[in-house]
Amino acid sequence: MPPAPSPKNGASRPRTPWALLAVLLAATTTSYIDRIAISVLAPTLRDEFGMSNSEYAFVVNCFMVTYMLMYSVGGRLADLLGFRKALSLYIVWWSLTGALHAAAVGFRSLALCRFLLAVGEGGVWPAGMKTVAHEVLGPLRSLGVGIVNFGSSLGSALTVPLVGWLTVVWGWRVAFLVTGLMGFALLPFWLAVTRQSARPAAPTTSESVRQVSWLRVIRYRQAWAGFLARFVSAGAWGFYAFWIPEYLARERGLDIAAIGLVAWLPFVASGLGDLSGSGVTSWLIARGWSVNRARKTVLCVAAGAATAGVGAAYAPNLSLAIASICIGALGFKIASVNFLSLPSDFFPATHVGTAFGFSGTGGSAGIVLTNAAIGFVLDATGSYSIVLLGVALLTPAAVAVTFLVAGRIEPVRELVELEKSTDQIKV
């Protein structure tokens, strides 16, 4: 991550494109509303379509397996097409297929809708993070990553009351239709705010991108550090995103109206994790800490907080259970937003889409495996205790793996030199 130019040298600090970050936040928020709507509707859909825990996990994984594959494809396309064109395509696709869920008539058609939705959503985060890598300079880049990733928490928090209200008043089909079409309202703002970008997307099609293939990028251990960090940890988010309403319904006896009143709280906590995890890291870097020291210090604190989620298994009442889950979600998201920054820490902006897409494939694979395991454990035991324990241990394990594989967190010098030499040739 390049340092901000120093005013002492006569250069002004780089301008932070707040309008662009706001639109990116809106994009990740609306995409997450489409993604998480099914978890709020899970009790209703399971009853209507007669799905078991394992069948519900299969529906969720139809999205996650496709998302896992499209994350890498979407990231590479963002590098080759540029973030403006790529994200425009993704917005149109996810909006159409999100609305298509309203036409589901059973278990199989619902699974097909999830598959189609994932094709468009797989590239949203790589394109967003590539935009941040190009447009946000200096120590504030970590905060930019946190703002964009805050959409996952904000979208999840908004989905619970929004989808719950739409379902109670008009039914689940209207809930899918309304949330699906929200993306089209976002598209004009995205096109407008990127029309005259301070740093245009043209460098993404430079020779340096073409010279470094996807396979070459993933040969770097730094790429695998990002992959494994998210592979090990992301299953925790899979539980928070897809199983909290089910947990509240089956373990705590809440109906959909009651779920709508409390299920948003863990997502508020996770949103605080996005902003605090990225904000504190940016603050430390701006005050002279190395990226390596700042990132690893924050990750260690996050690992401890993430273990609090296991307390929900032993909580005597709903309030304590929700509090435990909230602290666990906070710790996970503090770690997660720092894991998300690793590709931009290691790789030049021209290759962030590819590297981030690869790391996202790891995260999606982790969620797929965790979802399958959760469904199996619940069908076998009928208890969430083992599930909550496993989820609580994922983040500390991911931090340990990251430290072991990544080594020192700093740019890959070979790729930085390649980018510089290519730019010199162009000049």
C-alpha cells in the first residue's frame, strides 16, 4: 500500500473520492440484500417447499459454489474490462436474477434461481475492491476497503426488517421482486460517478495485466495467504448470513415477526467491525506503523473477540445469546476486513482484481463446506452447540494460518517492478 504523499515535500495528500465510495457501498449493500433475503425467508420457504436442513443447505450452496467459481472469473474480468464496465454488467445481472426468485415454485426452481444470482454477484466484490485499489490512495485505502465491505453488514441488517415486513404485508414473492429490482436504481449513479474518474480504468488493460496470467498470480504465496485466510474464516460469515434466522426459529422459538425485531443486531455489530477494523488499521498506518505491524496487531485482537460467539450455546436467555453472537460477529468482521485488504497490500492495482477474486474463491469454498457441515450436524444432532463452537474457532485459526503463510505483509516486488517497467515503455 503506497504511503500518502507528504505535505512537507510540497505534495498535497490524495483526495479521497467519497462519492465513489458511497456508490460502491450502495452497490455492495443492495447486492447483499438480494443475497440474504433467502435466509430471512428460510423458515417460510422451508415450510412451503418441505425442505430439510440438508436441502436448505443445498439451496444455499447452489449459490455459494457458483459464487466461488465466479469470484475468480469476475475478478479477472474486472482486470481486463475495467471496473466501470464490469460492475455495470454485474449490477444488471444480479438485479434481474434476484427478482426471478419470485417465480420459484419448489425446491429445484429455487436452487436454479440461486445459481443464476451467483453468476452476477460473483464479480461484485472483486470489481469493488479493484476500484478502491485504483481510486483510494495512501493509508485511507484500508478504510475504503472497510466502507465497501460494510455493505455486507448494512445489507444484512436492512434485509431482516425489510424482507420481514414485505413478507408479512404482501408475501414472500413480492419481497423477492422488490429487493431484486433495487439494483436498477443504483446503476445510473454508478455510471455517473465513474464517468470522469480521477484515475481512469484504462491501466487495467495495460500490457502488465496481459503479461501476468491468472496462473502466475496464484503461484505467489501471498495469493495463497489471501485464499487460505478467507477459506478458513469465511464459514463464520456463512453461519451469520444464512443460519441466524433458522437458529432463532428452531432453537429459540421465534416467529418471522420476532426474528425481524432481533436478527438485524448481529449485522449491526458486524458493520461496526468493518468500520473499526479498517479504520483502526488506517489510523495506525497513518501514524507511522508499517502495514505489516498494523494489520497483524488488529488481527490478533479480532481473533480473541471472535471466540465470544460460542457463548450463545450456553446462554440461558435470548438477550445473552444475541449479545454473544454480536461480539463474535464483531470480531470476525474486524479480521475479515483486514483479510480483504491483503490483495491490495501484496499486489499492484492492475492485478488486484485477479488476486482478490482468487481469495474470494477461497472464502466461498469455505462457506460451501461450512454450510454443508452445519446442515449435516443439525440433521444428525438437532443442536446448535457444536455449530456455535466450530464457528467461534474459525477466525483464530484463519489468523494463525495467515501469519504462517503470508510472512511479512508488503508488496510483491517482482510485480511492482514489472508494472513500473511497463509504464516506462508506454511513456
